[in-house]
Amino acid sequence: MSVTHLAAGLDPLGAAGPNDPARESRRRLALLLDATKSAFASVEEAVAAADDLRQGFADDPNAKRLRIALHTGDDSEPTVRRARRLCQIANGGQTLLSATTAAELPLRPYDLGVHRLRDLMSPIRLYAIGDDRPPRSLDQVPNNLPLQFTTFVGRHAELAALRTLLLGERLVTLAGPGGSGKTRLAAQLAADHSEYWPQGAWWVDLAEITEPALVADAVTEAIGALVGSGQLAPQLRGSRLLLGLDNCEQVLDGVADLAAELLRTCPEVTVLATSREPLGIPGEAVWRVPPIATGEALALFVERARQVVPGFELDDAGRAAVASMCERLDGMPLALELAAAWLRTLTPQQIEAGLDDRFSLLTRGPRGVATRQQTLAASVQWSHDLLDDTERTAFRRLAVFHGGFTLDAARAVCDRDVRGTLAGLVDKSLVVAEDGRYRLLETIREYAAARLQQAGEEEATRDRHLDHFLACTEGGDSQDKDVWRIRMQAEHGNLRAALDHGLAAGDPEKGRRLAAGLAWLWHLSGPGHEGIDFLRRAIERAPEDSSPLQSRLFTGMALVADVAGPVGLGVEALDQALKLAADERDRGLPLVLQAVGRLFADLDGAWQQGLTALRSAEVSGDEFVRDASLALQGIVLHLRDEHEQAVPLLASASAELLRRGDRGVAATALGFRAASARVTGDLDLARDLAEEAVKIAAPLGDYNRVGSTRGVLATVHATAGDTEAGLRLMEPVLNLVRNAEVPVVVPGMASALGSLYLARGEFDEAERWLREAAAPTERVTCIAVQSLPSLAAALIGLDRHEEAAALLDRAVTMAGELRMPRVLADAYEQQGHLRSDLDLHHRALAIRVDHGLRLGCVDSVEAIATLTGDDQVLAAARARSDAMMSLDEAIEYVRRTRGPRSRPSAGWPSLTPTELSVAKLAAAGLNNPEIAAKLFMSRGTVKTHLSHIFAKLGIGNRTELATMAAARLGD
């Protein structure tokens, strides 16, 4: 029979208790509710009763805080609880309705959309009468609290006590044996009070983590922090959030270290942990989880029984049997649920009778094992004994999985079709099904593992486990790498277990192949230090091996070291990889990684090495090496300011890389495209590209790509005048680097921060960052030299002119040797400012015009206009709305008027300084490409200048020019 339940209460703006300012209002409301029915045969009656209740309370000072909820369902305790949960999230003055209630009304109330109640169940659609404010649902606070598929029953006293403890302490640990309900109780506690933490309630299941050092990485991934490597506290320092750490016992030291750091450095972070034993650190409030109360245990059994047998009811004999069962199972929720799962085939009396023999087996367990643990083991033993032979075999073999598994993985490991068997194990609560994956609760998994070992099947089963994940890993080459990465990330626990087994085997070949195949996973998503350790172990298992596999392992070492290891490690590994490579398929990736390494110090060498890698890719058909080589060429051309040639290469490479899910290099290529757009003057495009690069890099969660792409976007913000946006973007990266346990290099971070502070006129801070960016000019010249002109600008701002002059002389020399036009033009510009030298600004402008560096042209024109006092040109440079000429006109104007105004139209005196330079080099015998390289201009520009020279001098070729120059210019 369908009934509508009414629940009401006051919006808890103040604390309920002796000091509650609404205490008298609560007492009055309780009296009204006592006089009001709570269940109605029709929805209309329930709505009328709600209106009557609101009117009867209208003259109360807290009338606006009255909230009411209506829910229609059967006449059972779960339906009543759902009405109360609805009321819990209503706003003061609001009447909430469930969808089942709203469907019975003739006029549809306000549709508030889908919301998640604090019972952690699936989201439901909600409605409201006369009030469309969004409810205070679980969705109003950021969270990843686990979705539950069964109702939370009882534990009222425990939740009340824990509320006081949680809101008053920074670290609360729920301690108790496996199966005591720690996890469910903690999750419900977090959900009930999530609104106290505006930055979110975050849940981290540590069951699959076996190494204490990986705890921080697991937390970082769960909460969506910027990067891992255990640097969590700096990101949470200003956050007010709740961090739930579940199943801590097997990584107790790692959890204790992290919790201690959070207590010490993050005053607004509260940690809620569950563990079989306390963390044992100062500031920890330990709360021992008691057995569930007898009445609540009975209710739990009945509700779980109704999921197995709809409409289940207890008669007197059954009630007595269940009460006895609850008591003898010591109030363990897991044991009760396992017992209730058998109601399809057994009566409550049979279940209770079956416990007698099973308990007798473990009543005298090993010394030191808690009685409750023995009781739970007895319950699992009993459940296991009721399985048939097929189910028992599958059950114990599933124990080799860590962190869950798929149906395909279960089929491979169990060596048979397990679809039906797995469904039966799920029904019996021995396996949990969630989101297309399956898992064994940890206590159940430990029991199954003991059975596997007892059956003598452990080695063979672990071999099949290894074979399956080796096949998954090696099958990733032909798939979208992004899809492969996401799929393999879900198997971290299984991959660690398979690697440990494979590398410890007498024949480590399969373990070594698995390590080689996972290099891309560690490169793309970490944890890199773990990957380097596994790869090193794999190499050391066969140190004398000279096979292609050894080459792949060394290549993998370099690949991971590229983003997570010391530079020297990658260099040495690549040398070994190339020495052992069997063919071009094995040579391509090491070659392109070597080219990337040379990029920082030797542009010509990087270009040539990239060509070698490209030829290798053409032979082997390796698409990644091909596109990475093209991206590398685009980067070299970008650094040489050949942007017309660089941009198509970068665009093509990034598109192909993204098509296959190669986020890392794609993000880098997009970052350089954004930089090209910025220096050539298209700030809108630069911002779009940089934002896309940040978006692409974000899922990788590493220092390298995340930090460098943010640096590019921050620089675009600074160029556009929004330095605050740039600094906000870099703040989380900066915090991580500052608190890293080992030195961390984020490409472009120092130069980006230096540019931001320089734009703000904070020259001391700008100098500090730019000096760091320029520091390695003796070793990594091609990248670091770009910061020298900006560093000189900061020194000029600090009135340290002599230091700036020496630095700029160095920048001019290095830029010339490295053939980096933009750096040379920037250096000329700063020298022009330092010396008030108009000719230096014209030199800078000439380089910028020839290379399309439109952004710099603005600075040059403005500097020239300032020195000459030409207000019209100054207006064009500054893009004022009343400017009389465009920027292009201003550029042409200042170039045309450079030098004496009385320059004739023909003969040697008519030549501009640039034309004179071209003429001298042409007369000296240099060809067009050589002149272009010397003067930092394109070959086409050289040709145009020569045409003008020939016309002004009345000659037709280089021979005549050389003869005339010899007579005119001498040596």
C-alpha cells in the first residue's frame, strides 16, 4: 500500500542543545508534530497537512526556518528515512517533494532537478512547492563520497557522538576489526556534515595501496590535486576540507606521516581515517567502533533480507533466530549481510543453526587475534562452505587481484567462463560489483588468498594474472594511448602485483616485458619514481642481456626519466638503448629522446638528430616518433623565429598526437604554438592555444607538462596586461616546487614568473626569478639565453646599469652565435633603453619586422617615437583610438625616416642602413641565405633589399655591385 510520509524540522542555523537560540521553537514544533499524522493515504492529504503545519507555526519567531519534506512509498522504515533525508536538505521555509509524491499532484510543482541526498544513494529528482531555491544537497559541496547501493541502517548514537568529535578535532580515526562497519559509518558521517567543509569532502580508498610511500599519490589522484609525488600539503594549506582515508592498516606509516604533515601545516583540513589500529600520532582522536546495537542489527538484517527476498517478514520464530544470530555474530555488519544473502535458500532458523558448527572451528584461534576477527573469519568460513565447487574455485582464484578487476580479467585468471559464477558470488556478498568492475572486500580477499595457497594453486594463478596484464599492456600500441592510459591507470594495484611476481620468477622474461610495456604509463601519468624502480629491477634481473628487450627497458628508463628522473639517468640509458637496438623500430624513440635532450644546448644538433629520428620513423612506420620529430623541428624553428615554417609543423604534429592520445608531446607542441602566436601579435589565438595546452596536460598530473603549459598561459596573461591572472595560475605550481623534497625543475616556470613580476614593476622579485631562468646559460644556452634581455630590464629598473650593460653584451653575443633573432632584438631594445640610442631601436625593429615579431614591433615603434618625440607614431604604437595611423603605417614610417631626412633618391647616399649592410655582404661574396643568416632576415627579404639596391645604384647584378663597392667602400 502506498502512503505519503511527512517529515519536518528547523533549519539548523544554530547548534541544537542547551544553548540553542531556537530551543523553545523546537519544543513547540515537536508538540505540533506529535499532534500531526506522519503518514497519509493520499498526497493531497499530506500537502494539506504540510500547509496546516506551516500555518500553525507561522507566528513563531523561527517560522522562516521551518522545512518540510514529503515522500511517497510503502509503509516501511526505509521510506520514512527517505522523507527525513529529504527534510535534511530542504531550505528554511521550503517544502520538498520526491518524484513519487510530485507525480500524484494535479499541478506540477517546481522541478529542482536531480540531487544526491546525504544517504549516499543514487541521485534523485526533487520538486518544491512555491519555492525554487536549490536544496542543500550533497552536490552543493565538492566531493567524491562513494555511491552506496544499500541503505544505511541504525548507528544513531554513534553518529551523534562522532559529530561532536569530528567538529572539534583535526584527526579522527575510527578503529576496529575488519567487517565492523568502519567504512560505511565514516562515509555517512562525512556526508551528513559535508557542508562544514566548503572546499569539499574527499574520500580515498587505500585498500589497494601496499607501499606507504604511495599514500600521498593516491590521495592526490583522488582529490584531483595538481601533481603527485607526495607534495600534497602545500596545495591544501589554505583549503577547508575533509579528507577521508579508508583502509589505512596496511600502509599505516605512510598515512601517519601524511596526517601529521596535514595537522602541522594545514589548519583547516580535517582528516577522518578508518583503520584496524590507530595511527599513533599526536593530535589523533581514536574512536573504537562498537558492535551494532541489537535492535539496529535486527533492522539491518531485515532490510538486507528484503533485497534478497522482496517483502520478507519475520515471524516470532524467525525473529528469535535472527536476534540470536546478531548476538552471536557480535554485531558485525559484514557478517550480518553475508548471512542475509543466503535467505534465498535457507530460513533464518537454518542460518542460525548453521553457525553452530562453523563457529566451533575457530573459537580457539591463534594467540593475539581479536575475538571479533575470529567471529568474522567464522562467518566467512561458513559462507565459503556453502559455495559449490565451481564457486569455490573462482572465489579463491580471484584473491590474486589487487584493487578490483574486470570480467575479462576474472575469466583469464580463473581459466574458465565465470560470468554466471561471478553473478552468484555478487549475490552472496562475497564480491562487490561497481561501475563495470568487481572487487573482493579486503577481509574476504585475505581469506580467499589463504584458500588459494592451501589449494596449491597460487603460483599457477599468479602466472595467469601476469599473462593477462602483460597482454593488456602489450596490446596498447595499436590503441588510442589516452584510452589505454585511463584503462591501465585503473589497474595500478594489479600491475604492481604482476610486476612483483614476474620479476621475482625464476625466468623473469614476462616481468621484464611487462615493465618495458608500462614505461609509457609511468611517463604519462606516474608515479615516475616507482616506474624507474621497476625498470631498474627489470634491467638488473638480466644485466648481461643484449636483446631488443633490454634496449626497450633502457629506452623506457629514459622515457620516464624525461619527466620524473635526473637528467643524467636518461642520457646514460639512451646510450645503452641505442647500443642494443636491433632495428629502426627500436632506434626511433631513443633517437627522438636524444634530440629532445640536445634541444636545450644545441639547436643545430637537435635539428640534425631530429632528422635522423624522422628518417628512422619513415623506415619503421612509428607514428609517434614521426610526429614527435616534426614537433621538435617546429620547436627549433620557433626558437629561430621562423614562425611561418614552425606553426604548420607544430599544428600538424599536435593534431596527430592528440588523435592517438599522446597528450604529453601534444601539450608541449601546443604550448610552443601559443608562444608563436603571442610573439607574432595574435594574443587571442595565443590565449586559446595556451588554454587548450593546459587542458590537455591536466589529466597527466605531472610537474613537467602541467607546469610548463601553465607557464605559457601565464605569460600570455602578462602580455595582455592581466598579471594577477597569471600569478594565480602559477601559484599552485610554485607551492609544489617550493615544498618538493627533491629539487624539481618545471620548464618555463622561472621565466614566466619573472615576466609577471617584471610587468608589475616588482624588479627585485623579477630579478630573482629571471636570474634563476638564465642561470644555466653555460650549459643550457638555447633556453636560458631567452631570459637575459628581461633580466637586464629588471636590472635597469633597479638602476644597476653597469650589470645590465654587461649582461646585454653577453646576450647579443650568444644570440648571434645561436641564431636566435628575437633574443637579439630584445637585447638591442634594452641596450637602446640603456643608452638612449635610436639606432639600436631601429636594429631591433628591423629584426622584428623581418621575422614577423609583431608584438616586439610595438615596443620598438613606441621607443623610437618616444626618443624622436613623434606623437602620431606614439599613438599608433599604443593603439589609441584617436591614432592617425595604424601600427603597420607607423612601422613603415619610422623605418622610412630613419637617418637624415635629406637622403637622396639615388646613389650610395640613398641606401638605408639595412640596405647598406646587405650591399656590403653581397659585395663580399655572400649568397642570399648567408646574408639572411647574418642579418636575421628571410631570404625573400634579402632579395627585396637587393632589388632596391640595384635600382638605386642603377646596376643590374652582383658583379657590378662588387666593382662599385670596391671603389666606393674600399676594405
